[in-house]
Amino acid sequence: MLKKYFADLHIHIGGGSDGSPVKITASRKLNFPNILKEAAFKKGLNIIGIIDCASPVVLNDIDKMLAAGEMRELSSGGILYQDQLLVLPGAEIESREKNGGQVHYLAFFPKIKQIKNFSTTMDNYITNITLSSQAASLTGKELLKIIEYHGGIMIPAHIFTPHKSFYGRAFSNYREVFTEAEWDKIPAIELGLSADTLMADLLPELGSKTFLSNSDAHSLPKIAREYNIMELESLDFESVLKALKRESGNRISKNYGLNPELGKYHRTYCEKCETIFSGPEAVLDCPECDSDKIITGVKDRILEIAENKVPQHPEHRPDYIYQVPLLDIPGIGKKTAAKLFENCGTEMDVIHNLSQAELKDCMSSRIFQKIKKARQHDFDFKSGGGGTYGQVIF
């Protein structure tokens, strides 16, 4: 019998539990032990992908927690924390493509030994294996072979963003880098914060891919700002892989994420006249000042390369549901969120699991009205672009 699980498969690590740096742009509080506690007991997630586990600093933290009995490795793949949170050990690698493009790929492995061996191999292609998302002197095609050799799977990350992504930075279609057989080995793609299913399904070549909506968290509070519901036969790596491949009934049944207009790279931005553009057509040059110093928006890039005029959704495509994280709701800061976690349960409880009557009983009427509006999608928003997030307006 299948059960439903909340999953966020793109979480960074800022540093080791000893303070050693891993992801320079991420919070040092974002270490392996803290992530597990935050994800399990505050966010209410059931599955997380930690994508800096190829760092020896992180591997050392994993070994310590396993030795202390705080978590255990599963024979069917993955690491189980406190018998309630499945951890998928992964890595994010930046490729160097033949056309000069730079692409971030996620790699996940069933076993700790496999990602340790992958780390040893990648040390030959990366300047500093300790740090996160380091550029490798490898193309995506070469990286796919290495990941497959070590027993892992590869997923293109934030696939449309203007910086270091498959479509946004490097290619117009998969045939520019992969053969059809190689493309078939990639079970899923990550949409990124500025895109959704309506946008991605303008590209027919993505029809066979499972879509993931993940947080790309660089701090503890940002975990689960986007997430998925997976329906699995078992809480392990093997079932997650089946879900990505849509095998034996295992599947992703819902994608939850920000409205893409809230993403910081949703529309084209002119750095000279500081304008974020809108409208139904792609903006690839600044119509205001003719400057070529622009950051092409995700929507604009998709419209540029799309083959379809309207999205063509395959039968297997789940609903994409716009969701506002608690900390993005105006009036809910860290202190208020902490009270909600203490009185009401996890973020998933507040957003999904509790009835309206239960919500009323565990929070003030002012906060209840805000969360009620967020649940009913009763709000407006200001679009983002050029590296600035949009805003939710109640």
C-alpha cells in the first residue's frame, strides 16, 4: 500500500558541525545535524536530499552520526534519521560544456560507500572537493557516465535559471549534449523557483520527465519553501527512484512551490535602467534603453526556445500547487513561526494537516486569518526579476 510523504530534494550545507566551510554562500548553521532536526521536527518533511555529501567534511559528520546511532543506513538505500526522515546523500556538480555553458547537475546515490567513491573520483576533476558545487572539468555527458558508474542518478538542477542551468545557460534542447539513450537515463528535472509545470510543459522533450519542485535552501528557514508529495511503497531510496521513474505505482502526486512570478529570475531585468519587464512576449533586449546588459528571465527564455504555444501536459503530470511558505506570509517572522511550531506542530501541519478548527485553537486570530488566506490563495503578488524575489501582498 502506498503512503504519502513530503519531500525536498535540494538542500545545501553551509559548513560542517566543526565549523569548516562547505557552501560559501550558505549559512554556517546549515550543517548536517541541524538540517535533519529542522526538516523532521519544524518543517515536517519525510524525505530530504542533501546535495553536498561528496564533501569530506560532510561525510565525516555522516560517519559520526551513524556511529552514534542517531541514524542508520538502509539496505534498500538511503539513510533513516530517528525512524522518520529519509536522507538521500547527493552532490551538486557544475559542468563545463563544450559550448562554454555551465550547468548544475544533482547526483544522488543509494549507499554512503558509493558517494564516498564518487567523491574520490571527482577529486580528480575539481579544485577543492571540500567545497560545494565546484566546477568540474567535465561535460554533462561525461558526468552522467561517472555518476552511473558509481550507481547514482543524475538530475539537472534549477533547469531554467539564467545562471548555471541546462536551458537557461547552455542549451536549447537536449540533443545539443545528450544522445536519446543518455537522455532517457535522466529520470527527472528540477524546475527551479522561477518556473512551474505550465511553463516547463511548453517544451515537448520534457514530456517524459518527472518534475521536481525543491527549495535549493541556503539557510535553515528556506528548507521546504518548495517541495513534493511522493506516494511510495516504502520509505527508502529504492522507492524514491521508482517514483521518479513512475514505476509500480510509486509517483510524485503533487508539486508545491512558489508562484513563479515570485521567483527572483522570473522575468527579464535590465541592469542599466533597472527595469523588470512583463507581458506575454519574450523580452531578450531592453526595449527601454537598448542596453545589452540584461538578465534574461526564466519565462522569457522558455518563450524563446518553446516549441509549443500552449502547454501539453502528459497524463502522468501531477498538479503544480502554488504555496506560500510560513516565513513569506507578511506578519509572520521567526519568533511567530517558532510559536507556531511549539503550539501547532510542524510547517506541514500548519499548511496541510490541521483543520481550520485546530488552527484556530493553536494560534491568534490575526495569524489564523493570514494562514487561512494563504491556504485559500487569497493574495496578490509583485513579480520578481534580476535577482530580487517577488513579494506576497495580502
